[in-house]
Amino acid sequence: MSFSAQILKPSAQSYKIARDALENGGIVAIPTETVYGLAANATSESAIEKIYKAKNRPMNNPLIVHVGSKFKTVRALVDKGWVAPEVLHTPLEKTANALMLSCWPGPLTMVLPKGPKLPAMVSAGLNTIGFRMPNHTCFLTLLDSIDYPLAAPSANRSNSISPTTADHVAKEIGDAIPFILDGGSCNVGVESTIIKILENGKAVVLRVGGLPLSQLKQYIDINDKLISEPKVLLAPGMQKTHYAPKTPLVLLTAIFDYEDLYRFLNQLEKPTKRLGILALNSLLQEGCVQLPAAITQSYSITTHDLAKGDHEGVSVARDLYGAMRSLDESDLDVILVDTCPSKEGLWAAINDRLLRASTNIADQ
């Protein structure tokens, strides 16, 4: 079956359309505060399968389960059969409850033992699954009107740039879904922080994201050494390559070897002689990354400057994926990005996304 997605503005009628589609086993694109998600009934294996098919997502990559505003305790999730009952009366439950109370709704996903009422497909066969309560009126309104949770990975093709507007979704997978609920631009702009809570109540970070680790440390004992690309994917966004534009994206540092860039550009079969610059923070001078004259004199340069004295990275994170998409659609040979050395605020998440989106031209 083919679709041409209809973009719906929030209204009682559009919520009913989305709800009817979900209750009939369909998929709908829905906004969150982080990125737009492709949602389906998390208790239905056939509905979940449609997510994987629409995204061309590997079946070993687990999904995140989103819950409504009445599920702010582990007990509430256990009672529905979504979390395993053995977590009750444990340090794990105590930590999870504290985080639900302080950080939900918000950009925090907690990986917990999976309960019997969620199918194996939603967790890619693992005995754990990530749970989140999104902080977006549209998504919460929909969740609070149904009696099942929604699996909702980013509404894009697997490994490509995540969408932060309804138009991004329509361009990316509008031919594979019937409806997009338009909730405007996402105000966080990068995916949620994912942690796994251990039996002893401590936690490990699986993915840095929209909730800074400094905030998490106010509530729990957390090992902030990022677990990267394990043999078994414990959560989304752990692949070495992810969030990537079609145009090669190259990270600039203070010790960047431009000889590698020259070699890469010179071996292109059909060069456009156009470079894109995504300027963030660290190597800026008068609004533009300083490139060798051999490049600036030979190439047309398109600059997208997100650096506006944003020490916490909040505005940069919000606009990052949109800027990447804009440059990716500009017929360029390569996109150059100056990353920021800071780990404060959302900069850790920003640099993580850029690293996973980047091409190592030294290996080309």
C-alpha cells in the first residue's frame, strides 16, 4: 500500500484521525520535544513491524516505548505488564521512581526490564526496553486518550538525519505513512538521553542527549562514561554511524589535516566545486571557519552559522538537524563542521551526533 502523507494541524478531529489509525494497527508521525517520532501501538507486533519497514530499520535495533502522563511510577508500568514485576521493592525501582518524578515528562529514556505484555519485536529480542514520557502537548494528548503505549523511533529512514519539523518528515518518509501530526518545530532538537538503570540502583549512559548529564547527577549516581557501539544494541542511537546526511560530513579540529581534505576532493568523480560549512563554535573567526586559501579561492562556499554565543548548546541543538538538512540539499561536495570542545549542557549530545554523522576522509 502506498501513501502520500497528510499533514494535520492539532485539533480534536486530527487527534481522532491519528488515534483511529493507531487503533487499526497503523503508523503515524507525531512530534516530540526532541525529534518527530514514527508511532505505532507498542503492544502490537504487526504495528511495530510497520515501523521497521517504513524506516528500513535493522530488526536488531530496539525501539523506545512512550507512555502517557499517568505513568509516573514503576508500579504503574508493572501493573500494565510493560515492566517486569521483579523490579518492585528494589534499588532499581527507587532510582527509576525518583527520575520519573523529577525528569518526566522530558528527554530522558530509562532502560528497564521488559514486562510480558510487550512483544519481543519492540525490544529487538532483549529482556530490557527503554521507556520515556515525552514533553510535548500533541504527543501527550494522544497518549492520554489511548490505553496502550506507543513505540516511536525518529520519523526518518534509518541512519539518516532526524526530523525536527513536519516538513522534514514529509520529505523523508511521506510516501510510507498516511498522517503527520504537525506540532511545529521541536524545541530540544536532539534525541533523548538514554540510561540503563542497574539492579543496584546506579545507572550507565547508553546515549547522551537532550537531558544534560549534569542534571541527572543531581538525582542519581551515574557512570557518565558513554557505552559506545556494543556487540548487542541496548538502545537506539548506539551505532557508530548514525544521523548522517547523504553529503559527506567532515569534522574540523584545531589539528585537522587539510591534505586529507585535498585528496578527498580531488578523487571525486563529479565535483560540484561547492563546499558547505556548518559553523558552531570552536574555530570561528568573523562568522566563518578559517580555511586555506587554496580551498576558499577554488570553491563556492555556503555557510550555515549556528554560533550565537550559546554556551550551553541549547539553540545549536534545536537548529542542528535543520541546518544539516539544508546543507545536505544544497548539492555540495562536502560539509565541514567545527565541533565544540565543551561538554557542558547539550554540547556533549551535539558532538556525539556529529561524530556519528561524520565521514573519516583519511580512510577514503
